[in-house]
Amino acid sequence: MDIQPLLQKYFKGECTEAEQALVERYLASETTPELDALLMQTWREAETDPKIKQLPRTQPAHWYRIAAAVTLLIIGAAGAWMLGAGRNGHKALASQAWDTLSNKGGELQRYHLPDGSVVWLNAYSHVIYNEGYNTDNRELWLAGEGYFEAAPGAAHPFQVHTGNITTMALGTTFNISTANHADGSIEVALLTGRVAVSTTDAAHQFRRELLPGQRLLFSPAGSATVALFHEAEVVDWKQGKIIFDKVDMNDVFARLQQRYGCHIILEDSLLAHKKISGTFSAGQSLEHVIATLKYVHGFTYTQVNANTYLIHKH
């Protein structure tokens, strides 16, 4: 049974008593992947909706708050709603509010959360959490790339949701990226401490604990692989660099898309798995980076518009 249509009806107050009971049983369950997916979808729609007023960039740390009651009026038929504390067995509340940490520029941003944890956001990345953070939960939802310094908290585990996987930490530092791989794989890299990565997808269930220096890649198809990584490359963005160490060309362009908020189309599949190495300053222009890669690695490119590039072979 597809629960998402019922979730949309529930948060708009349109369910019958039987449907309401069904949804509330679902909200009380341990895993709610459909709810997480709907949350991310609604949040992305709210981020791009021109009718939603954003705070001016002069506001400290680019914070803004989206209240569910207001969002319901603005988005309406798009299925707007906001998640309450259903994961903990509580009823979802229409008045629930969400805080968004949003890095819409090219410079990295650092944020302090209410529990003492620290989040570093790479360019064009976002994190959301609800008003119950550090009271009822310590859960975050990430799109893009973030580096997390999780403060210890015995009452509630520190959890980051990305797609169909959840990363749970206990006093540790780790990096997560959702857009650095051309195939859409999510990457979790552990620097210190311990994390447990698990999936909310019933069809591809797994749980894996990582050791420092290990990186987990979770593909859209549901496969998970663990390998060692070089710290300098994974957290290069925190040092103001872009480092490629024998990286497939399609993943190179995926990472550049994330860093520069652009669109790069690799037209020749034969170039996709060519290995590329190199180090660039994050302050260099995208045009300079692409031109350098072109000169060294032998391809041509066309700039379609201010934000889109086509990559060809000779």
C-alpha cells in the first residue's frame, strides 16, 4: 500500500477516521522512509518556491524559519506539511516549525546547534531540523555535503538522514555528501569516533558500523561498499581546496556541480571513467578549473549558458 497519498491527506486534515488511524499507526513505527522522502520533497519545493520569502542575506548565518501553518497556506495542493515527532510515537503537529541551515553561496558555513554540535556546510548545501531538536530528538536532514562534529548526548542519539540511509553518531566527526558521485551514491566518511549507518528502505536493509578512516558508499540501487579514504580529499572543502586523487571524470564533474552550483553534462561515455588527479583552490573560477582539466586530460567543452557546460571528447 502506498502510504504517501494518505500522508498528504492526513497533513491537510482530509483523512477519514479509518485512514487517520492507519496513518497514526504508521507514524508510531520505528522506520518511516516514506515520511522522510515526503519531508525532503516538500522542503525542496519550499526552497525554490518564489512565494516563500527568504530572510535577507545580511541576517546572521542565513537562518530562516518555515512554520508549517504558513507553509500549508502557501503550498497547499503541493502536499505541504511538516513532520512532528512521529518517530518517537508522538502525533504529528500542524504547528510544528523547522529551522533550516542553508549555504547558498560558494563559501563554507559553520553553524552551532542547540546541543553543542557543530555543522560545517559546503556550498549549495542545506540541513533542516525541527523545533524538538535537543528536547525530543537530535535528528537532521541533509541535502548536499556537510561535516558534523557531534556532541555527546545520552538522552538522544545524533542522527543525520540522507535519502534512504540514516547515520547515527555518538560523539564523533564525520563527513556526508549526497551529490559528489555521478550515480547518485551517498557517501559517509568517518574521521573520528564511531558511527552506525543503516537504511530505512525495507527492500535493502543493512546496518554497518564504521571505523575511523572508513568510507561507506550507498548506491541508489541499495548496495553498500566500504573502503579506506584519504582525509585530505574528503574534507578538502573545509581547507579551501578541491582535490582529486585518481577520481573518475564523471565523479569529478559531479563534485564540481556541487561546489559551484552549476550543471555539467558529460556527453561522451568513454570519458566517464577516465581517472583524473589534481588540486585546485576553491577560490578559482569554474571556467579556470574546467579549462585546466581540458588542457591536461584532453577533452573539449562548450558553455551553453552562464550555468551549463557540455563536455566532449576531441
